[in-house]
Amino acid sequence: MDILMTVLQVLLYVAAIVLLVVFTIVGIKMIKMLNKTDEIMDDVSDKVKSLDGVFMAIDKVSDGANHIADIVVSKLGKFINKLFKEKSKDKKGTDEEDG
């Protein structure tokens, strides 16, 4: 019975050592993978920063075009209102002359 206990203890110790080695190897591989991921993220970040200027230029052009369109629509609306007011005044004047 003593021999069986000793053998089981040895087997447990061997299994523990194997698990420790496996976990160490997996840990090292995970660290390498995280380093590669960090390099990729830095590269992507640099590329995005280089495109920020382009997007800012597009945004400014878009804002300018929107501002110009707003001005044109406002002026056109005022012009159309002015035309309708003149026509309604003309109609009122002709209605009074007929009456």
C-alpha cells in the first residue's frame, strides 16, 4: 500500500510539472501574440492619423458647400415670397378696380 501511495504521489508531481511547463509555454506564446497585436494596432493608429487631414479637408469642403446651399435657398425663398406678394397685391388692386 505504501508503494501505491508513493507511485501516485510521483504521478501527481509529474503531472503538475507537465502542466506547469505547458502553461509556461502557452503564456510565452500569448505574450508574443499580444506584442504582435500591439504592433498591428500601432500601425493602424498611425495610418488613421495620416488620414485625419483628408477627412478634415472633406469636412470643411462639405460645410462650405452646405453653407452656400443654405444661402442660395434662403435668397431663392425670399425672391419667391417677394414675387407672390407682388402678385397678390396686383390681384387685390385689379379686384378693387373691377368692383
